[in-house]
Amino acid sequence: MTRLPYVRPMQGWWRRNPYYVRYMLMETTSVIVALYAVILLVGVWRLSQGQAAYEAWLAALRQPWAIALHGFMLLAMLYHAYTWWKVLPKTLPLIHVGGKPVPGLLLSAAGWMATLVVSAAVYATVRWGGL
Amino acid sequence: MKRSNAPIFWSLFGAGGVLSALLAPVLVYITGIGVPAGAGMPADALAYPRVLAFAQNLSGKAVLFVVIALFLWHAAHRIYHCLHDFGVHPGLATRLMLYGSALAGTAAAALLTIRL
């Protein structure tokens, strides 16, 4: 007679530690990335159908629930950007400059700066630029 | 030895992650809050003629296609691995469905942006 092997229960493992909760939050931002890609894709599709269809897409975005949803999505995307650059040093091999390893925080800071600069550039282009 | 396909999907995940870390917050703000709620953006920033001209321009097409496609590949890969963390052990069918959706979205984005 064989005994059943012990399987350690893993149900809800990530809820037991705030560090893992943050990890799971970071990973699930990808659902919002997908959702936004679909919203953009629908926009391009509606654009291809002409002015009336495109303006219906814009009107849908003006619905209060759509604006609220995008507010939530914006928070998720900010968290994604923050965590993406935060873990970047852990995903890269050590980079050496002048024989010394570049501190991880410096790489993260460069990423955060890049997001700020790109965001400002896109904002300015859409608002004032010729596009 | 059979070559792994992991580097391809990981590269798409990584590229999409970088692009979305750079662009997703500002894009979500512009199309979802700034223009629709009139918060910090003029209402005509996304007016039909302007967006159409952008989407008919070769670099505009490239931007739209690359953003949509890489966002989708990034998400498909990350969701696939995240399912495991949630205690769902996805098989080949789930993987095909996730990457298949990204592929379908990529194809749709390519067709639409080319034809615009």
C-alpha cells in the first residue's frame, strides 16, 4: 500500500506576505496593458471605418465609467512603469563602468527619468505639436 | 537538441515591457482622461482629421502597430506565467490561446494600419 504523497498547500500563498502581494500586483498590471492595447486596436479599427465610427469611439471614452476605468488603468500603468524599472537591475547582468559595477538604483533611476522625459515629450507633441 | 522558443517570447515580453513602461501611462492619460474629460488636453487633440493624418503617415502607422503588438505580446507572456503563481497550471492550450490572441491582435493591427 502506498501512501499519498504530502503536497504542501499553496492556496493563497501570496496573500500571506505584503512583498508577494506587491509582486502579484506588479504581474497583474499586464492585464491592463492588454486591455489598453485592445482599446487602442478598437480605436484604429473604428478610425478605418470613417469619421462617424471614430467619433463614436471617442464618445464611448467620454462616458463617466470609461473615464473612471482609465483612471484606474493609469494607476496600474504608473505602478507597472515604477516596478519595471525597479526590477530592471535584477534582470540584467552586472554592468561595469571603469572597472566598477554600476549600482542598481542608478539604472532604475535612469529608467524612471526615461519614462518622465518620454511622457513629457509625448504630452507636448500631442498638445502643441504638428503630430 | 531542440532549440527553445523561450528567447523569442521573452524578448517580445521585454520589449513590450520597456515600451509600456515608457509610454503606457502617458497614452492612457491622453486617450482616456486628458481628452475625454478635458483635463489638461484640448478636446480637439484627438480630432478625426488629426488622428487620421497621423495614422496615414508611415511613422504614425509604425507607432500604432508597434505599441499595440508589443503591448499584447508583453501581456500574453506575463499573464501566462502569472497564472502559475495564482495556482492555475496552464497547459499548452492556454498558452496557445494567449499567444494566439497576441498574434491575432498583431495581425489585425498590421492589416488596419497598412490599409488606413
